[in-house]
Amino acid sequence: MGDYLWLDGVSEETIRRERAKARDLRKTRWWQQKTASGACYYCSKIIVHKELTMDHLVPLARGGRSNKDNLVPCCKDCNNKKKTMLAVEWEEYINKKD
């Protein structure tokens, strides 16, 4: 399989490596504490903490990394809609809907 580039010239291998880091962080006490409230970072809806997904503020496909400063808990609905948007772009998207 080729190592093709994603949106901002990020290689498939880099994304694979960063996803593995995120999976490891998901098992840490830090992530447990981050999700304990059950609140989505974007919509503030409270859901069962185990159903929160891990979102990259700067998406991997746009050069983001899997580190504590770039990861937030969010509901599946927000994560699916945000896709590869930056947090600023997501905020603009939400404001246009209102």
C-alpha cells in the first residue's frame, strides 16, 4: 500500500502513528479525568462518558498531533459533523446554523 498524502501533505503513515498514540492516551488516567464529566467539548451536551469520542482540535489530516493539548472529548454527533474542520471553522459553522 502506498504512503499517500492527505489534506495538508500529511502522510498516511504519520496519521497511522498519531492514531496509535491517541489510542494509548485513551487508556490513561488523564483521559478518564477528561471524560469524567461526560460533557462534549463542542456542544456541552452531557452523555455517558464511555460514549464520548476523542477529537483532535487540529485534525490529523491537517497536521495535528495526538497530544494532550490537541485532544478533547466530544459526542459522536459533533465529531462526525466536524470531520477535518479546525475548531475555529467548526465555531463558524455552528454560528451560521443559528
